[in-house]
Amino acid sequence: MLETLSIWLAANFGEQTATWFEYFTNGKHLAWYASVRFTLIAAFFGALLAVLFGVLGAAARRSGFAPLRWLGLGYTTMVRGIPDVLFFLFFPLAFEQLVEFVMSRRLCSAEELATAVAWPPCQAAQWYLTTSEYLIMACVSLGIVYGAFAANVVHGAMNSVPKGQLEAARAYGFNNRQIFWNFQVRQMWVYALPGLSNVWMLLLKATSFLSLLQIADIVQWADRLGAPNYLARVGMVHPDWRWKYYFVLFLFYILLTVISERVFDWLQRRAGRGLALHGEQ
Amino acid sequence: MDWLLNNAIVQDIIELARPSLFNLYFALASIPIGFPLAVLLAVMKNSSNSIISRVARTYIYAFRGSPLFIQFFMFYSIMLAFNLSHWKPMGIADIVMHPLFIGPMVLILNTSAYAAEIFYGALKTLPKGEMEAASAFGMNRWQVFKTVTWPNMIRLAWPAYTNEVVFLFHATALVYFTLPVINGQKDLMNKAGEMFERDYNIFLHFSVAGLYFLTISMVIFFVSGRIYKRLMRHMDTGEAASFKLKPNYMR
């Protein structure tokens, strides 16, 4: 289909247009366009997990059980002092090692375990990760890191729920658990939305790290496509065009930000219907 | 003494001391230029001239709306593209292609956008009465800026700006993921990664690297808290006393 389109372009718009069309639809470029899926999957599932971890973290932080409260506090504090990229690399690598550790206990001989200097102790315990496994780990990683940001937002939003609502619920005879999940968590979303939109923007930008986990994402493809090519039989001969490809990514992320902003504005208006929110109306 | 030095954590702390200086350098080199540039951009965005305002608005939006990771790659490849045609003939290739130059350059472009948005937010909430009073006294625009706008803006923006400085420090971890390492000048993440490849002890090395980031972040919060106290010393709001290491985590 692409070939017929190319011939049609050559006939109607000249050889030049067809050449460029062929260049932008060659296998590598198609792979580049397709690799956007990794970014979108990581952003979507990372965000879902981040909201989940956020609610759980905030719930832990206001738990009546002290160790759980400390855990929640530790979780929400960790993002304050340590860069996200460190966690982003740490969780997948640590998980991989943990699995290999368990596998090495089962698969390697006692002799190998005692004498091994490299990791894993024997070849059988090596876990070769595929792209999809790395992608899952990237989603979980993003979820954990930005879940800590979200937990801070959710924690603040829960405090913004009018106390009268919770007291009314108590007066109606709801127990603590019901009050928490059915009233406080239900009502906090509208207060949490501006903060969560901020977390989403951070998470979206962090999806550019996928190539650090060996995923052939848009960044890696941009690097490959832009690399200079001097062999005519490989494709179009061009000097170092990487900056052009990175510039496209630069614009791509700005576009994603614009779209996200629109969507969150709409959500905010929708969620605020019928509520006398401070600062609006 | 020997048991202490042979301790794996202590050894890691010693080994990561020099790399941490590179992270510090990137942050410290970016702030002195990034800060005034941010103030300038904020004033530009607040300008009544629509062209000036739009330029600043676009710049801030673009740099806040795209990942720093991509910005590093983009500017490094732009610098590379100019290398043979411009930097080499001018004889400055060694300087301008060095990560110690490009790193702060990109960080300045990035942090000035984020900080400008903070200062712009502060400019929007300035007390109108004070500015009108200053104008009524017959001050010109520069005098109003110097005596009313500037001090109020800094005071309002300081906690958020502190937060931004910490984020900037964390962002320095990205420099050597995107730029080449020259003469073994590795930063914390890079060195921790190298040590991980040596003995596969990710928990130890990444924790110690994280500890360095955590400690320096806390020092930044502490120093900034002291400066804030000084900035607010004449204000009787109790605000200064309540400034804790509790930023809003948001960039």
C-alpha cells in the first residue's frame, strides 16, 4: 500500500516528495512511530499504579497503627531527597536480582554457590528479560516513585474534605473504615485533581527514561535514525541528524503536555460541578 | 580504625565523595546564571508588551513541558552538529563540547524556565497597594521594582524556589546519562552504576548514592530555611518560624 502511495506521489507531486515519503515510511521510521506505544503504555499504567500507591500511601500515613504510619511517612518522604531516576533504575534491577537470587538457590549447585564471584552464581539462574518484562517493571517503578508524589497530594486532599461531612457520616452510624473509604476517599478527588495533574505531568516526562531499561523506545529510535549514514544502499545518505529527531521528540512531549492540560481542565470543571469550591465561582 | 575503613558502607562513602562533587558543581554552576535569567523571564512574562510576554511564555512552556532528558540529548546533538563547522574553526571545541560546559548550559535553560514560573506566580500575588504607594511617591519604574517588587517577590517565591533548587540538584543525576564521560569524571549515578557492575551489589551502592543526594538535599533545605528566616525577619507573621522542610514536592 505504501508503495502504491509512493508511486502516486511521484506522479502527482514530483520525485522529491515521493523520496521523502519513502524515507519517512521506511521500516526504521515505522518502528519509531510504533515505539510510541511503550511511552503511552508506561505513562498510562504507571499513572494508574501511582494513584493506587498514592491512596495506599496516604491511607498508611493516617493509619492508627504506628509502624504503618511510619512506613507511609517514609514512603512519602523518600521522593524529597533522592532523584527519581535513581529509583527508576533501582527497583527493576533490585527485583531482577531478587528473582535471580531465589532461582540460584534452586538451580545452582552448592559448589557453584560457594565459589561464584560473578552474578548470578551459575548460568541457569540468569534471568534474560524481554522488552515486555522490562516495560512492566518500568510501569511498576514509575508507579512507586510517582505514587509517593501522589500520596502527598492525596494526603493533603483528604484534609481538605469538609469535617462536617465526616461527622455527619459518623452520626449516621458508619464505622471508621466506611467513613474513610466511602466519604473521605470519595470526596477528596476534586481537591486532589490539581495536584494529581501535576504528578501526571512529571510522570509523563519521566517516561523518557524507558531507554535506560533497554527498552527500544522513541528516544532510542530517534538516536538510531538520526545517526549519520554514508552508505547509499542502507538508505538515504545524510549527516548527523540526531538533533532534528530529538527536536521532534521535544515537540512531541510539549504536545502531550498541551493535551494533558486540556483534559485536566475539563476534568476539573466536571468534578467541581455542584460544589462550592473555594476560589471558584 | 581499620575495621571502620574496611566497612563496605564507609568504603562506598569514600569512593563516592569525589563523584558527588560533580553533581554539586553542576548545580552550583547553574544557579548563579539560572536565577537572574529566571527573574528576567518572569518579569518578561508579566510584561504588558504582548510580544515580550509571549516570547517568555513560550520559552517557559516549552522547557517545562518537555523532559530534561530529551533537552540534554537535543542540545548535545545540536552542539555536535555545530562542532566541525563552528566550534573547531573557532578553537573552542574542547571547552564548549565538554560535559562540564554543556551540562550547566542545559540545566540553566531548564531551571530558569521552572524558576521563572515560580517567580511569575509570586509577581501575580504581589500586594498591589504597596506598588501604588510607591508610584504615588513619584518613584520611577526601576525604583518601584527595586524597593517593592523585588523584595516582595523573593519573599513570596523563596520556599518554592528552594524546592526548585533541590529538583535542580536531583536533575544533575541525568547529565552523564546523556553526555560522554571524559577523563573518568563520573558523577554519583554513573559511579554507582560502575560499582554495581563490579560486584552486583545494587542495594549497597545505590543506597549510598541515594544517601549523598539525601544529605545534600537536606543541607540545601537547611541553608535555605536560614536565609528565609532572615528574609522574613521584619515580618511578624510567625511565618518564618513555621517554615519547615516541608516543600510541596511539585516541580
